[in-house]
Amino acid sequence: MNGNFEQCFALVLKHEGGYVDNPKDFGGATNLGCTKAVWEAWIGREVSKDDIKALTPADVMPLYRKKYWDAVSGDKLPDGVDYAVFDLAINSGTGRAAKILQKAVGAVQDGIIGLATLAAVNTHNPRELATLICEARLAFLQSLPTYDTFGKGWSRRVSEVENMAFSMVG
């Protein structure tokens, strides 16, 4: 709840890494976690793979702030929970991140983190909530047909997110 966006953004970039274009990844050409399709929608025009390769953290930061952090009410979530939900949103979409959070706190799963969800969040221990989010996230990832290809990395990422969330909670 203390405006952890920049710290969470830096942590996300460590997991997302640089440019990749794995044919088994439905996202296609991606850099810093930003897919070609997402970048095109953000800037309102088509781009080349070279344009994606050239993206910098400064380029994608405003997109991550608006399309992911703000969409999951990052500034209104407890420390640590903000990071767990933000990283999930980037990796699996804001709607799924919101619904996983809502299920964890017993709120209506409408995919929008509003006042009722935030009130429910505030009745939970942030560390326990981060664990519930990460467990649900991992279960979702394990259900994907590409888990055999990417599962080891995804599992490591979820574990590292959970551990970092714990340290952020204090």
C-alpha cells in the first residue's frame, strides 16, 4: 500500500528477461515481458520484431503501470500481495490475477478489483494471502498444455515471487 510499483517493476523485469521468440510460446516475439501484440495495442500501430528487440525498461514502464499495476489496484494492495498479483497479471492477464485474488479472499470473482475485493483483502494476513495466490497461480500454470515446455521456469518464478512477497510483507 506504499506505492511499490518501481520495486515490483524491477523484480518483474528480472523474471521476464530480454528478447525471446519461442515458437512454442503463444505470446510470440517478446521483450521485457511485453509481447508484440501488447506493444502494438499500446502504441496504436504495427511494429517489427526488431522494434520489440529494441524495447527498453523505460519504454515499457508506463505500459506496465497502466495496463497491469493500475488494473489490479497495485497501490491499494498490501506490500507483497501487490507484487504477487502484479507479477501474476503480467504473466497470465489482469482478469485472471483479479479472480485468483478474489477467490483467495472469498470475494465475488468478477475480475475487477474494486472496493469489496479490497475490503476483503484487508481482512487477510498478507503473507498467507501471497501463498494462496501463488498456489492458485501454480495450479493454473500446471493445467496449461505448454507446462511441459515452460513449467520448470514458471514453477521457479512462482516460488521466487512468493519468497519475495514474504520479504516485502516483513
